[in-house]
Amino acid sequence: MLRKSFSIATALGAAAALFATQAAAHAHLVKSDPAANATVAAPAAISLTFNEKLVPAFSGFELTMVEHRMKVAVKTTISPDGLTIRGAPQGKLMAGTYRISWRAASADGHRMTGDVTFKVG
């Protein structure tokens, strides 16, 4: 009986370690500028910083003015260290609420998505 309990515990521990390793392999957003839920003057640039290097071909973001459901033209680039997506709106942002909808892929192929909302006052 003790041997069976040990085998089950070992299997559960191995499964937990495998799950933790896979969860840690994803690129997670660690910082945004503008910050989430902040009210700011119209930013000339937006940046999203992640915990892992990104694959430029599969990483970027779109900017939408929430009230008007209007997409804002943004040209994005990946920083030289591969951790930050930077974008410059192609015009001055009007007052209102904006949603940054990002997608990020790390070198191991895992893709993540998310949103950051901020207001221009």
C-alpha cells in the first residue's frame, strides 16, 4: 500500500512540475505605458513589456477607441532586446477610452493575447 501511495504521489508531482514548466513558458505582460486604467494626456508612443523575448512576426498590438469602435492606425516594432512592443499612433489621440489588444509569441511558439485599457483626458 505504501509503494502504491508513493507511486501516485510521484506521478502527481511530475505532472505538477510539467504543468508549472509549461505555464512559465508563456510571454506575460509585465508593464505597459500608458499603464492599465490610467488617464493620460494623448501619448505619442505606447509600449508593452513582456517577461520573455518575443517573435516579431507573431507579436504586436492594435489600438481601438472604445466609444466609437474605431481602430487607430499604429505602426509597431519590437525593441532590440526583444522584450518590448512599441507603437506610435499615426495621429493625435482624441479624448476617450482606448483598448490596446496585444498578441505575443515567445520563441517556444506559445502565443498569448490580452488587453490594456487607458483613457486620454
